[in-house]
Amino acid sequence: MSDDRLPIGWIGLVHDLRLALHSAHPTAAITEMTADRGWLHVDVDDSQLGPAQRYQLGRLVQGFVTQSLHTCGCCGSGHGRDRGTSRVVTCDGCEKEAICDA
């Protein structure tokens, strides 16, 4: 991606991240969420959490970041892969059809 817009295909991923974060750490707040170099970047204000909770929060967020590495930015399928220098994650079908500006 050439800017920080989140791909349309990540709507489900972002929704699930927000639900999981709110459920596990209701005092933590996402301060920034961007797409850069083909994966999800999430900054969270964890200032009200203790060390163990911060560790758990980091693991939770990292799981979603890792999931973004194979989530198609167009259709949201879990079969996406990095497409080279553009660093856009798309599945083979969306790449072939060129139907999305992820």
C-alpha cells in the first residue's frame, strides 16, 4: 500500500481484534492502527496494565498482526500472500482478477 489506509479485506480481522482487546483488556485502547509494508501495525495505550497484562496484550495483538500477513486485503480470505515489492497481501484469485485496490 502506498498509504496507511487499512485494506477493505481486513474489516473482519480488525473487528475481531477490537472485540478480543475489549474483552481481555477493557482498559487498553488502540491509539493507532495502520497497514504498512503488507501487515497490520497496532499501537495500544497499555498504561493502566501491569507487566503480566502488558505481556498478554502484546501476545494478543501479535496474533492479529501475524494473521494479517496471510489475510487477503481484497476479499479477507486467509489465503493471501505477499506480492513482492508492492508489499500487498492478496490471494491468488484477487491477484488474478485485479479487482481490488488493496
